[in-house]
Amino acid sequence: MAARHLPSIAVRPPRTLDARPIAGALLVLASFLAVLVGNQQLRTTTTVLAITRTLPQGALLRRGDLEPAPVHLTGAAAAAAVPAADLERVLGQRLAVATYPGELLIHQQLQPSLPLAAGQQTFTLTIPADTAASGDIQAGAAVAVLYAPQNAQSPQDGQLLLPRVRVLQVTTTGGNATLRDATGASGTGQTVLTLAVSSAQARALVVAKNSGHVDVSLLPPEPA
């Protein structure tokens, strides 16, 4: 029986898929999505607090000084601005710098406030710039309060009223002498100290202010 000859079949190697067009398409898609996300972030509105009027350094923030302002902020600017939701928290705080209408309130413009201990209250004492250590006192320092009656004739007439009280805030007001406030910025005039005192110390300070001269002396930090 004669052998049958089968037709030869050419065997081709499998085709390799070229991934370059796919990778290029994916890159274009990723870039498009990044642009969409960026545009969405720019359109996101954040409501922060804005200043409504000119306020000097050391001013106490009141409700009429601030208003909500919807703005477009991202990154560090968004983190620095005070959110409108924090309005109640910042009311009563002092400004470390002067501000102007339309400015956004940022955290760095607020003077740091120190907490009161149990049983303490605040007392404001104004010290002339040319007396004692008013230009060197900063928030967190300890001072001794000195008293001399109106008719004092000699240093012996003075007395130590409060041996050690803590300073919560330091503010400067207008005048001629140059001072440094709690932030290290220069100012002029008198120094207004906010002290943390007990009820008994507050009463003693009221009597002393109404009957004589009150001054302070800066004390060294307590040993650790």
C-alpha cells in the first residue's frame, strides 16, 4: 500500500502582545484623573474667620471683630487659618499682632494663653514702662508684687504684697518707652499684665491699687 503524503503545515511562534500602547493609555488616563482631582480641590470651599475691623496688638477678640469667610485654601494655608467652627474658642483671646479688615485670622496671630489652676482667677495689672522689669516680663514668667502707700517717704515704706504669682499674658499699650511683649515684638508705653491669683490675692491687689503704688519684680524660674 503506497504511503500517503500529508501536506506540511507551517508552525508560527506565538505572537507577543506589545504592552507599550496600553501603558501609554493608562498614563494618559492617570494624568486626566489627577487633573480632575486637582480641580475638585480648588473648587472646595473652606469657611474660616476673617477680621472685620482694624485691631491693635493685644486687643481682646470679640464677636463683632470676626466674621465667617468662605475661601479656597489648600495645604499650609488651610492649616494656618482659624476655622469658623472655632469662633467660640478664640473669643476673649488676645492678638499678638495688629490686624486689619479683610485679613484671615491665623493661629500665629493669637497670643498663647496659659491655663488657670483650680481656685485661681485672672487679675489685670498695669505697670508703667519705666518701672521695675516691665520690659522683660513675658507670658509664663513669675513675678513678685510690690506695694508702697501714697505717702511713702523712703524705700522702707514699701512692702512685699504677693511673693510669687504667675503671668498669663503680657500686652503693651501706647506711650514713649520701648517694651517687648510676650511674643518678643516691640511695643511702646505701659505693660498690662494678666496675673493668675487666688480670690484673697485679688482682693489685696484691689486695695493696694486704690491706696498706693503697685509694681512688680521679675523672679527667676523655680528649680525643677
